[in-house]
Amino acid sequence: MIENKGYDNQKNNQSEIVVQDVSKYSEGISSQESQAKLNREWGNESQDNLETESEAASVQKVTSNPQGPSSAEPNLNVPMTPRKALQMFSDILTDFEQSEMLNSTIYFIGPKADKIKGSLLSDNNFGYDDDKGDYKITLKDHIDYRYEQIRLLGQGSFGQVIEWYDHKKKEKCALKIIRNRKKFHDQALVEVKVLKTLRENDPNDEKNVIRIFRHFTFRNHICITTELLSINMYELVKDHNFEGFPMETVRGYAIQILQSLKYMRNMSIIHWDLKPENILVKDKTNKQLKVIDFGSSCFNDERIYTYIQSRFYRAPEIILGIPYTNAIDMWSFACIIVELYIGFPIFPGVSENDQLARIMEFKGAPPINVMEESTRSGYFFDDNLDPLPVKNSRGGIRKPCTKSLTQFLDWNDKNFIRFLDSWLHWDPELRLTPEEALCHDWIHEGLHTTQPLHYHHRMLNSQYQSSPDIESRKLIQNHQLEQILQFEENEVEKCDQTRSMHTKNINSPKTGGNSNFKMNTQKIQFQNFMDELKRSTLNHTNKLKVDTEEKFPIHQIEDDDEIRKLAQQMNNLENFNKKKWE
């Protein structure tokens, strides 16, 4: 989790681990037995074995790549046994390395590096760590006698990410070195498990998530190697002078992020820290995105932390101390889409209280059902459930319901506003899932362009790609969704009318406005009514959607006659549902 723009620093209170012997790893991953188990599970090489049989057949004492970072390394034919390396380079290798390398396969020794001279008598992991447990980076030195350090890419509470040159595969990669503390070791093992799950279930690399290559332990640090990507979305916005991107560009990015969210949800994975810094472009020549940094991630049934996410993108249930689900990633997604469009965050809170106050400026106070679940409401609300005053930068008080997305975005695209509103709900259960979002009108508006069409059809229904009548199928699907969207629009109007009428009644002198208790009672009654109306709308929408898909599955449409027949059946169903719900 690389921290930028004043994001929260994670506070990590943990006991110091004193390492007594070079052959022992720190607690939690320290024993040779557990390391051997990890090696078997992850296929780490042992001594002189190469990673694959095909690679072993093709590599025969290849001299280090002359175009690699350290082409000047003398007479090093790889792979090399430790005995051979000791015979040839004992004057270059430190005493610690000469004892450490006996169980390694040698591809690179870092002859040009200003090496740290580790010692069993030195503090902080034999002298290789700083006081915080971070590995001391030495450019041009090696990791695991294979990777050459090129440059630091980023660092955070977890450790450091560095660009490396892999002298075995003759290519660059990113390598994450986890801080040498038990807390981070334990989380790193979860991260490896998550990355392995994502890789194994995406063999064709189509789901827009970063791919792990391998992991290993070196000098008491868990190391994770992944593909090397380009700049992140924050840097991309910065390069665009913080002016945001055109709507079509934002839509193309949104579709790709939704693809990764859909995939993670199907794998029961919560990212936990979705933000522009953790979404990278594959390279600057195209717009393909990949979600990275699963260092805080977990499976739905293995949640570890209760307080996570960078503040600007933190879901309200995290702030309020409410049990969370994948829906926290959906909230972060909406915040990211707004930032990509306007160029800066929508909720740039300077503190927890300020963050929640900024959310209430757009969304109003949390509904009563959310407040009832909160374990931290006392930090933000008084006994009457009114928000505690929070000052803005001008000295004024931030007040609920004083801003709107339309005014903030300076854009009157109803579909775009509705798309964002579908994710920015106080109640996580009311937020759209990624699958539902991919069927939204705002997404469908972009289907006439080539690139979003490819991404959208690939992730929503893979059968679309090989179908000769994509446009016909798209029209049928739009017709299926039309009645759902129309019903939602009618219900939104009813909600707005009811809210307006009830607000007038509350503000009227006839309501006994001098009684705070009566006012709060009316607020609660009104909120309960609104929540019930929203839930009935959502239930009807989901039921209608399921019924429609069961009766008329898109993938079974084979010819024009069937399409016309289906359209007629859809009209009959629509008329039936109108009568039923009127």
C-alpha cells in the first residue's frame, strides 16, 4: 500500500523480533519445515534446478545478457553452482554471502555493488535491515543471487517495491520486499494466497489484475515477484494537469476496473485498498489497466482487519465501525471514477470527522438502519443523532445535503449521475454489484466505440465475442433492461416527491417544531419509510431482472425470427408487469 497525497499512515504496533541465526527465519515463517512446505506449494527451485523443463533444455551456460543492467560482470556463466562461484569470486563475495549461498543457484552476484557486510554479530537482521525492519536497498546488488536491483518504485507500511532485472529469465520485473515483522509476514502469506488464486483462475490474463511470478524468502524477508507495469492512475491524472479525462476515456477505464471487481467478487476476494495509486496502466502506449497491491486483501471468510482503506476512498461503513463486505470496493470505485473525470478526489477529508462530513454534504445523514449497526457513531454524532459540527477550510460548518453530484461535476448527464449514485449508498446492500453496473445505461452508451465494446463484451458475456450478430443481441439485452430502468426512474421520482412533501411538513410550524424530540422522531419515521421504499424498489428490480433472464436467455437466440418473437414476448411481459405493479 504505497501512500500518496496525504493518505493515512498505517500504525503498526508490533513486538521486535531478534534473529539469532542466519539459517532461521522470523516467527510465523521461520522454520525450515514451513519454508519447505511453501517451496513445494509454490514451486520454488532448489539448488541448481531451473523453473521449467523447457527452460532447462534451452539454457546451457548462457553468459549474462550483454544488454542487461550489469553487462560488465566478468566471466559469469549461469547457472553456476555455489562451489564454482566461491572459486571464481571469493574476492567479491562477503564472508556472510559465502556461507549464505551454499543452498542457492547462482545467476548474479552483484560485482559492482557497494555491498553491505552482514555479520552474525550485527543487530537488525545481521545488518541488512533498518530499525523499522525494512530491507536496506543497495542498487546493483542481488536478491536471491538472481535479481539485480535497479530502482525503487515505491514504499509503504508493508515494505518496498523495487524494479529488478531477472538474470535467469533475462527480463525486468517488480519485486516486493516485505518488512521483517511477523505482522507483515503473516499478511504477506495471505497476499500470496490471493495472488495465486487470481492467477490460477485467469490463465489467459484477461481479468485486469496483476500476475504473480513467484515468491521466496531471502534474509528473513518474504519477496514477491510480479510483472512490471507502467505508471499508476494518479500519475496519469497528474500528467494530465489534474484536469480529468474525456467521458469516453473514463468509461473505458471504468469497464476495465469493473471487470477486475467482478472477477475478485467471484473469487470471494476483497481488495481493501482500491485507489488510483493501485491501478496501473500496462504501458504508456495503450489504455489497458491492471489492479495491483493485494497486500491488504483477504477472502470474505478470512477478514483480518477492521479498519482499512486509504481515507479519500474509505467506505462509510469502515468509518462507522460496521461489518463490511465487497461493497467497500464498490464505494472506492465510484470515488475513483469521479476523480478520473474531474481530476481530483470528491471526498478529500483531512480527518475521519471531515471525511464523513464531506460525504454527508452530498448524501445527507446516514439512515437509521445504518446508525443502528454503527459501533463508532459517538465519534461523529450527538445523542440526538445529529452530526457533530465540522469546519471547512473557510471556517464554516459543513452541512448535510448542501451539495449535489450534478453541480460538483458540472455535467448534466443523467445516466452518469445515476451510475455514480448507484455506488454511493450509505447502505452497502443498496450498492450495485459489478455485474449490475455492467448492464447500466451509462456503460451501454459507450458500446458504439471499438475499444469499450471489446472490453464490455469480453467480461459481461464471453459468448458475445464469437457471435456474428452482436448488435442484434445488444438490442435485445437493452430491451430486457428497459423496463427495469423505467421502473427505477419512476420510483426515484416518487422518493423525491415524498421527501419534498415530508420536508415541508417537518419545517411547518404546525408540526410542533419547538420539540427536538418530536423532530427527531419524525426524521426517523421518514427515514424508515424511505429505506422501505428503496428496498421494495431493489427487490422488484432484481426479481424482474431474474424473471426476464430466465425466460429469455440471450445466448439462445439464433435467428431473426426468434429475435422478433422474443421482442413480442418482451412486450407482453412488460404489459403484464405494469398491470401487476400498478
